[in-house]
Amino acid sequence: MGNFRKIVNNVIRDADVILIILDARMVEETRNIVLETMVKDLGKPLIYVITKSDLVTEKENVETQKKEFFSAPKVKLLSEYKRELKPCVFVSSTKYYGVNILREKIMIESKRYKIERMPIRVGVIGYPNVGKSSLINAMSGRGAASTSTMSGHTRGVQNIRADNTITFLDTPGVIPFKETDKTKHAIIGSIDYTKTEDPDLVVMKIMENYPGIIEKYYEVEMSDDYEETIKEITKKKKLVVKNNEPDIEKMSRQILKEWQTGKIK
Ligand SMILES: Nc1nc2c(ncn2[C@@H]2O[C@H](COP(=O)(O)OP(=O)(O)OP(=O)(O)O)[C@@H](O)[C@H]2O)c(=O)[nH]1
Ligand SMILES: [Mg+2]
């Protein structure tokens, strides 16, 4: 991660325009104030890109923000982020929403900041797994940036020429140095389901903070005993270990996968 931070710092220094990528399902949790401040202090144009917006609706987002999950200071609508994070564009790299608007915004900002270099160098930064490489692919119309459901996939900086006007600099995802909450990182997908140490604890935390979502997906009754609920789901899915005890860990990892990939929402 230390090396990744260095790579990101270099990209912030070298790029003409910076895109900060945030996950629409957890905007507040995927903000990295340290990086934002670094960009602002350098006086560079910054555009917030809220991606994976195909996975939320305005209503669903209000529900999730209402739980004041980790650091969200208050209930926020996606439209409020639009006012707070300026300029900001909502995109979906899988459905290609917002791609043209983002291209226009990049052009507007570079004009405003009197950037004369052509093609403009656009640095793409954010938490692991938020969709940086996917966005570059959607913007450049080809699969030049490698993507994965696994976090930490992009490991070095990669230059991708989109067209005559833009070259993207793809970067590895980074987490703020001081942030050590692994449960949070699993819930936002920065530690993917294959690497999560205690998937059962993470699933229980999701059940606590987003009541009923997992239960509804697996069609089981809600209960305050989250472990029991996971057992129920395990039985339903017939995931058992040798001695006939439900394999809680395997099931939890499976649930976390569905959560991280946006199937449970
Ligand atoms: N539904 C949906 N999924 C997306 C979108 N963008 C990315 N994803 C998925 O999110 C996962 C991570 O995407 P990447 O583009 O590899 O993310 P990244 O930020 O480059 O990740 P690292 O390189 O590991 O930091 C992949 O499974 C993508 O298919 C989107 O707009 N909508
Ligand atoms: Mg990547």
C-alpha cells in the first residue's frame, strides 16, 4: 500500500485534471479527504465521479445513508452530494450513463484552468475496487484497463489514450493511511470477499446496519440473532460441512460476494 500511495501521489502531481472516484452506494465512506486536500492544495482541477450509479436509486440511497453507517454525518440524498461535491458527475460504467457528460466536464474544467497540453492527462484515483479501471474503459470505448471483482487489481500506473484529447492515468486503489477498520473495508468492497478475514462478522455488521436487506434476498425471517439468520441461510442453500454443521464461513463469504457485486442491495 505504501508503494501504491507513492504512485497515486505521482499521478496527482503529473496529471492536468484529477477524477476522484466514489461508489454511489457509499459515497461518504469512499471519500478520501487526504487525497482531496492534496489535489486542492496543488490548485488542480478536480472532478468527483460517482460511479456504479446503476446500483442505487435515490430512494435506496436515502435508506442506506439513514443508518449513519460509519462516518456519514447526516442523512444525505444523492442530489445533495451533487450540490456539495462540485463539480460532480454520476456515471455507470456498465450501462454507460454519464460518460459523455463526464467528457464534457473534463473539457470545461481544463479550459477553465487554462490547460494547454493535448491530449490532457487525466488522473483517476480512489479507494480500491470503486471502479476506476472500468470507468476508463467506458470512457475510452475499449477494454484497455484491466478490471476485476477482486480489490487491489491495478498495481501500477497505466496510461490509456482515450482519443485525441484525453489520456487517462489509471492508478492502484488506496485507503487513507489512518483508516484501519477492516469491517468497513470489506463492506465497501475495498477488501474483496476472497480476502476478508472474518466474513461472518462483516455479514452480521451489514445485517445490523441495513436491516432486512440480506434476509429479503435469501427469503428468510428477520431476527436479532444474526448468527442464527446466517445459519438459516446456510441450511437453505445446503452449504454443510462434513460433520453436518452449517458452514457459516463459506456461506458468509458467499453473502459478502453478492453484497460487494451489487446483487444484494
Ligand atoms: N454495476 C456496476 N459495477 C461496476 C461499475 N464499475 C465497476 N464495476 C464493477 O466493480 C468491480 C471493480 O471494478 P474495477 O474497475 O476493477 O475497480 P478499480 O477501482 O479499478 O479497482 P482496483 O484496481 O482494484 O483498485 C468490477 O467487478 C466491476 O465490474 C459500474 O458502474 N456498475
Ligand atoms: Mg483498477
